[in-house]
Amino acid sequence: MNFWKMIAEWLKKIFGQITTTTTTTYGGINVIPVRTPYIVYGPVNNWPNLTKADYEVWMKAQNAAKLDGIEIEFFGFSEQTLEKNIETVKAQFLVLLPLARKYYQRIFLNFINWNSEELTKFSDQTIKDLLNWFKDNSLPSDYIAFQLASEWKGDTAERWCGFAETILSGYPLSWNKDSRPTTATDKYAVIDYHPSSTSSIPTNDKRLFINCDHSITIGQLSDAGVTSEKFNPEKVSTWATTVIKDKKMCVGLYGYNHKVADLETIKALGKIREVITPTPVPDPDADQTETSHNFSLPYKITKKIELVSYSASGITVKGDDRSDWKNDGTCDGESHIYVIRNGQWVGGKFDHQRVNNAIREFKNIFNGYGSWSSISPKPERGEDTAFVVVGYDKVERTNAVFFNWP
């Protein structure tokens, strides 16, 4: 019996087909499946130096392996942490984030590695400004957890954690005081624990994220027992399986100094996920289809449209000629908008649609029109939103096109 079959048989004996799968409606973005335990990986400190193409390869590999998320340090323990490079790191995050969403990967984000002395000298206002930037540019659903700092001590870090609790209220937060905490207040969804060896795994709080962020542990999981640019896949698989067996919330592979994503590690973790979580992961290549969005209406699709552009003021589409639809000489249907509430698509018409018109303003969604009241519920920033043209006869319609509300 080869190594992977042996692992699979062992896991089946331990778990059967036990898994926990729920759905989030935070912001509605991609309705990312939530599964515990999470399995995550990332080239934590080198990710800002990667290209968009590198990110795409990384996210595709994680999605194909049915992994749940990525791990990064916004300001890590490396030369890229200089304060003068804040704007560069922010720009890179905005390249990575849409791809993480596209490939259904939540982010475990450690904001500051406290081992970098330079970072501990940020001003309070700089920290507040950056936390507000995250609030303006990301959603709670983007994260497994947002952690203000790792391996921190002292009043400054504790004060900054308080800033995060206030500014990012509603976001899942993580706690990592002194590297190996085993308790935290109810304000924290995750407790980040850095074991000092692969055999040092606590057994208490179910919020524990067992994260191999320790030089000895990383070395034990790497070839020749030293910290390197790659993990040993079999060592990784064995250790992660042991962690998951104890039903921890999350296991994280902290790819310190990995120049690019370690695809062999991702595949090794995927072999575990195939056994303990048989739930299908959505196919990002079908992301714009109604099937992947679990969207349906009781009318037959007879015309196709494609999204051209959208903004806060309106939407532009292109597609099949609708002149054969029933019309009144001016309009051939209704413009509909739908968003997710309590896990369901809800919405309806907000305006008429002129014959073959490709542009529709959004103002009536909020202001109403004539005898029509404004649509309810109102879309919110970042929400997964569906636009559809429905025929007057309520028999036929176009397909839906999807976008994130601006």
C-alpha cells in the first residue's frame, strides 16, 4: 500500500465521512463554503513580491486541492516590512484579494510580525489608518481571521489590538499574545498557537489555529530538518492529519521564505482534504454561471447577456437581440436586481427595460419610480449581486450576470 492510500485508510477509520460545512452570507462574495477544520497555506512573508500570475497559480492550486484558505503576513519578518513600503504592500493585497475571492480562499492575515522591531514603532494613528483601510477595502467574509500582531508582548500591542476590536467590529479576529496562547476572550474567533515542535499540540480550546510558525517546527516539517524554501510533503501530511484528528479549528502551514507557493505542499494537504471533506468545492471557471451562485428564477432563459461594465450609477450589458420578445413598442421587459439575504437570493424589478437597451441606471433601486416603491432589500457594498432582464409576459428571461455591488 502506498503512502497516500495508507493515509486515506487511516483517516477513514478515524473520521468516516464526518465534516462540518456551512455557508456564509458576509457580503455575499462568492458565498464561500465554510468548513472546519480549515486547512491553509501561504508563502507568508514573500507574497508581496509575487506577480498576479504567481497569485493565480497559487489560488488555482489551492482550489484544485480543496483547501480553504491562505496565510499571509501583511508586514512580515523580512525586508519588505519597511514603513516606506506600506503603499506597495497595500497595492499587492488589492491584486491578491480578488483572486482569493475568485478561487474561494479565505485569508488568515497576520497584520504585524512583532519580531520585527521596526514595526513596533508605528504610530497609533498609522495603525488606525491602516485598520480603516482594511475596513474600506475588504469584507468580513474575506477572512478566516484578521490578527493585529503575532508573538506580541507589552502595552503597545495590546492597545493596538483594542483598535482592531473597535475598528474591525464584526470581522473575525485572532489572538496571538506570547506566541502560544490557549485562551482568549469571546471577542476573538481564533486563537493562533505556534507549537515549538510538531509534537507540541495543546488539546483545549476548539478555537485553536495550530500554526507551524516556529523555526524548530518548520525545520521538522522540511527536508533535512532545516528551515528551507519547501516543506517535505509526507511530513506535512502526517503532521496536519495529527492536528486535524484532535478536531482543531485550523491547521496552518507557515511557508517562511518560500519564494513562490509550494505546490507540492498544497497537493499533499489536498490528499487529506479529499478524505475528510468530500463536499465539492465550487469551480471558479463557472463562477459567473447561475449554478455556481445557486441562482434560479421560475422563467425560461431564452436570451443570453454578458456583463460589459458597472458602477455605482448603473450597468452595461451586451447580448442576444430581444426584438422578438413581447413588447409595447418601447419596452420589452423589466430590469431586476437580486442580492443574498439569509442564504437566499431576494429582490425584483427596479425599472422597465427598453427594447434591446444595453444600459440601465440604478437610481430607482434607492429612489423608487412612479407607483413603484424602491426595491428592498438594498444592495450593500461588496455584495454578490445578480442583474436579470425578465420579459413582460413573465415567461422568459435572460441569464443572470453577477458582480460585486460597488
